[in-house]
Amino acid sequence: MNEDAPELAGGSWGPELSRVGEKANFDYIAGWIHDTPDWSVMPNLRLEQQEANDIATYLMSLSEPTDTPEDYSHLEDTSLRETGNMLIRHYGCAGCHDIAGFEKVGKIGTDLTTEGNKPIERLDFALHTHEAKRNHSDEGISYNHKSFFEHKLIKPEYFDEGKIFESPLQKSRMPNFGLSENEVTQLVTYLLGSVDSDIPESMQHNPVGKEKAIVEGWWVIKKYNCQGCHQVIPGQVPAIAELPQYKGENAGKLPPSLVGAGARLNPEWLAKFLRNPAMSTKHLNQNGVRSYLAIRMPTFNLWDEEIGILVRFFEAMSDQTSPYFPPAMPDLTEQERTMARENFLGMDCLNCHASATSTEYDPSVIAPSFVHASERLKPTWTKRWLWDPGSLMIDTKMPKGLFRKDGDRTVVAAQITDDLANYKGDHIDLFVRYMNTIDMDEATTLQGILEAERAKAPKAGDEEFMEEEEFFEDE
């Protein structure tokens, strides 16, 4: 490996890439990154071609140059094709890999559905049978299912020892997966439990409702490695959070936590977002919600069924009622809209939240645009969020104490306009109703007012200049 290459970093879910340049050429790697095949579990990162080329160049730089063979004559030997065809079938390569022409090839492994029930005599201890039957200690091979499974998983060719084969093809075809001790224990436990049940199916555990939604959802979460970038349950640390660029003050640049996502997000919007995280058919090279993040939510090749499973999973994890019916939101009067808009700007919300037209990474922005809030967020969640954001998201930078109690209602805690001070309704309710009306036009209006006010404000150094002018006038 290149001595100048950095130490390995990142998660362990996908294949290790430090030597991928020895396996594939530049064009293949760049093409794969830029336009990931639909059948791949790897998502489409929606990169520009130059970005894909830059990543491919970096990956190629990690590998040592490989020696190019001078003799390619074997590629013209047609008999090798038939031999390769036979070996693919023999070793069951199509059991894991998609290979055109081998779609209907059967599996080569033993059916393990009820392996724990199999009579001990049918487990092939081979030349270790006598040794296993005589051994009554915990060390070495013993004549029982547990010991057989352990030895087979640790060293698949163990039971070939001492045999004489007429052909190497007669040897065990099971690969050595390099399993850890803990993984072996987990698999042995599973195999020992793979037995025919005497319990009637009606009495067996068959999850339904929210429990079923959670069980099914975890399969999809783990299939696409959602937990690699997002916190899915409290206390879980995503692999990406361990990278040095997301430590300390940069922790705020991480993808959002999904804890409580079912209570926060409108399920209809969530399904739409999972289909198109860019939230646009034109600007694909952006984050549809958090444009201020340098890291981008990729596009996964999710089936419609998987999208439904994920939506139900998050709802069930947050103990939400399904289907979701948005609460009725009374229309704002013109007076209420004016009050809400003036005080919304007065509370400096746009100092942290992305602008209406923001489509690129901006390090000064730390919160999403309000444009999608009405269709994205559940009003009941937004009310709780405005009152006490820390109770819903531990490490949020959203300030607490924006509102205070005034009898049975909430009111803005900071200085407000006279109109809002005389308003008898609940201030949080008013702000939530106003946020529910912020579309692109309203957000553009807000941005225009804010920029106009900033233009009027004295710039740095202006006050000092004015003081000097007044001094000379006095003189």
C-alpha cells in the first residue's frame, strides 16, 4: 500500500477501498461512482462528473501500481470459458453474485432451516468421528451439534483432514469467512435453534401492528446501512461521527438524528423525500432539506414496498397513530400574518436557518429552510419543539426560552411589537400557523425584508467615521 496514504477510516459495512485501484481501472471506478447501477445497494450520490473523477483519482492514489501481464493468449482460449462456467456452478458463485445466464442455477449449500433437528448421525464428522465420540471434555472436537457447527464455521475444511481426494473439486466448497469468536457463537446459537417447533403456529410469536412494523423496518435500515450516517436509536453512534472532520464543534455538521422522526415528520412527505432526497428534478446535486450540510443525503434504489416499510418503522418507533391525519389549521387573518411576520424577523430566526434560495453548502447556516416546514413537520411536534427543543433533540443548537407561560397560553419571551403584545391568542400557535404558510414566495419576501434592513444598518467602521465627522464639525 502507498506509504503516503492515510490510515484507514470510516465504517465497516461496505467493502474496504484502499486497494480498489488494483482491482478496477479509473474509468470503471469513476463511472460507478457517478452513475451507480439501480440494482446496487450502494446509493447514487448525485455527483457531478468532475466530483466522481476526483474521488476516483483519490482512490487510485491509495493503491500500488500493478504489474501488467505481457501474455494475453489465455483470453483467446475458448475452452477456458467452459471450464469457468463449470467452476461458477460448482462453487455456487451465483448464490451471492448476479451473473447473466446463471439466474436459475440452484444453491449448492445444505438446507439449514432445521439444521438443529438433524440427527447427529447425519452430520459428517468424517475421520474425526472416533475422536469426537471419545472426547468428553470441553476442549477439542466433541460428538454433538454445537461442536460440529463451531468447527465447521471456524475452519470449513476441518472435516476434510486426512481424506484422499481424486480431484480438488471433491473438497469442501464452503468458504472461510474469517468469523470472529463472537460471530461464531451467534451463528451456532442460531443453528442450534433452527428446529421444528412443537408449538402450534397459532401460539408462536407473530408480531403484528407496530411491533411488526419495527421488525420489518430494521431489515431495511440495516440493508441500506442507515445507521452508518444517522442515529436511529438513543445512544447509538453512527460510524460517520467517528471521523475526525465531525468531532468537536463540527459535530453540528452531521446528518440529523432520526430518533423521534416518526413524531416529527409527515409520513407522506417522508415517502416523497426517500424517493428524491434532492427534492428537485433540476437541482439534483443538492440536499433537499439541509442545503447547509457539506455531506449529501444520497438517492437509494428503494422499492416502493421498502419506502412504505421505512415510513411505518419510524411511525412505530415514535408510537404514532397510523394513518396520519394532519390537524386543521385555521387560516391567518391579515393582521395575524403581519404580526407573525414582523416578530418572526425580530426573533432573528433567519440568522440560523437557510434562506429560501439556498442550494449550496454554507458554513454559517445551521438549520433548514422554512420552505418545506409546512409539508415536512407535524404541527403538534413543532409546538413542542418551539417550547422546549432540548427535550426532543439533546444536542440541538436551537435556543430554549423563546417563549414563556402567561396563564393558560404561551407568549414570546423577548421584546415584541405592540400588536403582538395585545394579541390574546397563544403565541406558539400563531407562529406554527404562520410557519405553515411559508412557501417559496413568503420565504423570498422574508429574505427581501431582512436584506433591506441589513442594508440600512451601519457597517463596521461607519460609526467611527461618523464620530470623526462630528468631531471636525465641532472643531
